[in-house]
Amino acid sequence: MIDAEFRSEERFSRLALGYNSETEKEIVQTEVDKAIKKCALTPEIYTTKVSSGKEVLIIEYHDDCNREAGPIFEEIVKSLNVKKCS
């Protein structure tokens, strides 16, 4: 199951997507790649491993004055069928 966490401050937005398997990782990366191509801003993207064995893909937009990341993040969450984003 893919987990999502969203955080936003003035001119900054971050979406973290946690997954358990290689299959989920491929799905997340594919959907993220498709969605971020629609935004003029270039995000910082990195992955990290957490203690439970999960891996987390993090997408951060800095200097997002026009809040362009919101719709992109919504598209990603919907395409991954995430029901709850904390």
C-alpha cells in the first residue's frame, strides 16, 4: 500500500510517497514522472529508506509563488489511488 504525506508552507510544498515493494516503486516513479512534466517548475526529488523497510520518494517544490504544485500533487495522489493523505 502506498502512503502519502503532504506539507506546505509559504512558497514551499512537499509530497512524500511511501511504498513497500519494487512494483510499487515503479508505479510511483512512473506516475510522478508523468505529472511533473505538466509543471513549469522543476522539483527536487529524492528517496530515503525508513526503519520499517519502506522506501519514500520525496518531491519538493521551492519558490512556488503561484502554488503550481498543488494540482500536480493532487494528480499524483489520485493516479496512485491514495485514499488518505496526512
